[in-house]
Amino acid sequence: LGGVAIVASFYLATAAVVSFASVPGALSKYLPLFICSFFVFLLGLVDDIYHVSPQTKLVGQVIVAALLVFFGFKIDWFESYTFNTFISVFWIVGITNAFNLLDNMDGLSAGIALISSLFLALIILLNFGSGVVDGQLLVIALFTGGLLGFLFYNFPPASVFMGDSGSL
């Protein structure tokens, strides 16, 4: 249940930042992302405790991905709105399952997530500079902190494991 630790640390730190920091509304546009990611976490937690069939998990992931796309988190690469929507749902579900499949070795899934987060932060900094005030870097920093805390206990020989709740 290492995923519980990652999610709990991320959401508690996010709540603390929203409560005490002077970033009014900076994270409010990410509320659909926070809610949808929590639903995917719950889906993985149910699978960790009870066995959920792969088909049921896939349907749950598609529903949550479609909900996330409905709230505006989508790729706008093509002129076709339908194609953009389809590709976005496919991408979200595909990446979710890729991280789930990477969770077969100690530290691999969380390590790749950490590397991805750090490079995403670097890309944001290089493209927008330090003037980014919309909360992207803050969300990445909070997520990275949760991953670092988990990875301390997940490197070989691992004493805590992510489970589906963390890898999804």
C-alpha cells in the first residue's frame, strides 16, 4: 500500500499549501485533475484489497480519462475535436497502464515518474521562465516530494511496495 503513502503525502501537502500559502486560486484549475487522479487511486486501492478484473479496471480508467478530458485536460494537436478527444483518452489510459506495468521491479515505476516530473519541471522553466505563477511547478514539486519519500523505502531491497493504488 505504498501508493496510499504517495497519495496521502501529495494531497496533505497540497491542502497545506492551499491553506497557508499566498497562492490564491493557483491550484483551483487543477481540481478536476486532483479529483480524477484520486478516483484512479481508489480504483487501484480496491484492486489491491480485492481482486478487480482487468476489464473492470480498464472501463474505470476510460471513464475517469473521459471525465478528465471533459474538464479540458486534452491534447489539441489536430483540427478534429473528436480525434483530439479520442487520442487524449487513449493517451491517459495508455500512460496509466504503462506505469502499472513498470511496477514489476523495485523503484522502477516511481523512479520513472520522478525522472518524468523533473524533466517536466525543466521544460516548464525553460519555456516560461521563473514567472510561472499558475501552480504547475508547485504541483510538480508536491508530487516529486511524495515520490522521493516513497522511493527511500522502495529501492532494492524494497520494504514498501506501490501496489496498483500507487502505480495507477
